[in-house]
Amino acid sequence: METADDGSQTLVLTPDPDFLATATYPVTVDPTSTLAVTTDTWVQNPDYPDSQISSQELKSGAYDSGSDTARSYLKFDVSRFTGKHITSATMSLYSYYSSSCSSTATTQVKRVTSTLNTTTLTWGAQPSTTTTNMPPTLDTGATTPRARRTGR
């Protein structure tokens, strides 16, 4: 780890010279990185139309045949990856509540394409999203998956 004069840090990877001497080129150095959520919230129509930023859970989906529908928003600081070629990524969420154990509900993960302000978000003013490069739909086995927050 190198620290610059401004306090920013850079992970420096130096492959072993013996490895490079016998490696098949091109060589790919693949560091693993973990992103923490910088902020998150959820909204639900019709009961919770305003940002639930102080909630200890995240909600998505419907539990009553679609009359109440919730959406969660998670924000990550991905600025350090600008201009980088990411070949794969994994997101893990924990579902701790389901209104039915026999449900075949799924969860979709979409990229937000407009400004996301988790404090002022409302059901009526949600950011735009895209399905471009959308990951496969997650089989949650629950009609109302909720993610427990582990910290801010």
C-alpha cells in the first residue's frame, strides 16, 4: 500500500519475478476488491412513499398480491473504478423475512442512471434505471425479501 501526500492510498501489486519468468502471456493481475454501501434506503407504495433512510432493513417486492410494492436503493462509491475493465462482480444480500416459504418470487438488480439522493427519494420521484447489463434475476424464494443492514 502506498500513501500519497494527500493521504490517498493505492494498492500496488508486484508479481513475483519467478512467476513472470515462466508465465504464459498476457498475464492478468486480478485483485479482489470489496465495495461497501455508502448509503441506502427504500420506499413502498402506498404506505411508505418517502425515503426510509433510517430504517434498519431494506424492502423489495410485494407481500400482498401486489397492492403494496417496495423498492430498495443502494449507493456505492465506484469512482476508483472509472476507466477500468470489470469482468465480473458479485452482490450478496440476506433475506430474513418472507410472507410465504413456497413463493417463486425473484429480485431484479438494476443500475440507476440518474441522480440518486437517498434522503429526498420518494415513490413518486424515483431515479431512472436501465436493464442494460442487468445481472440474472435472483431467485429469493420470498415475496418480500429484506436485507438487514450491517452498518453505515
